[in-house]
Amino acid sequence: MQIVTSLSFQGQCRQAFEFYAKVLGGEITSAFPYGEGPPDMPVGPQYKDWLMHAWLQVGDQAIMGADMDVDWAPNVDKPKNGFDVTLHTKDATEARRWFEELSEGGKVVMAFSETFWSPGYGNLIDKFGVPWMVNTIPAEGWQPKG
């Protein structure tokens, strides 16, 4: 089984997924705009370039996404809450890079630093409104400095 997070946007899905692919080193394997859907699909022409489905593959993990409007997805325009996309790695340098790049243009909620459980952790809301946690998995025997 694979559990995949699906993110909702309002016209920024392609831009967000291109950004995530660059930061995470992934590949967008699907990006279907509404304009290429069935001719009888009830979606206005203003949405023809919005993505109805996107898939970003990063190693053996993936993120799905789509653009949605409040007409058919109430609250899509509200801040995202109650979840985070979470990245884990054993490499603190990689974790810090992900954190710094994902936070560009967004909002840092907790600066990346050592915690009592990790040699490097931080959380942020990216420029697309998506909340992220970036965590470094400690090596066996690791102890916090402080």
C-alpha cells in the first residue's frame, strides 16, 4: 500500500509542483489540465489551464495535486490546517536545504534547528499555503547538545 497526500490549489498547482520537483529532486509524471478533459465536462473556460490532476514522483514517494475553485471545493481558499507534508531524512544538510528552499516566499513557523528529538527540525508554510515539517532522523546513539 502507498498513502499519497493530495494537495489542492487555486490555479497554482503547476507552479507549485514545478517548485517541489526542483526542491525535492522529483519528476512530474502527470499534469492534466481541465482544458484537455472530456468536452462535456462542466468546467468553465477560465479553468482550461488549471490542473485537474498532477503527480509528483520523488523516489518511491509521491504527492498528488489539483486546482480547484470554491464553486466545487468549498474552503479551498481557506488556510490549510490540520495536516503537514512531512519530509524525513538522515542527512541534516539535505533537511536544512529542503527547509530553506521550501520556506522561500513563505512563512517559517519554527526555525530549522536541533531539538530534543532531532539534530535538525523545522516547520513552515510555503508560498502556496502548504504546511511542511522537515525532520532529520537521528543516527543511532545521537544525543542533543543542549
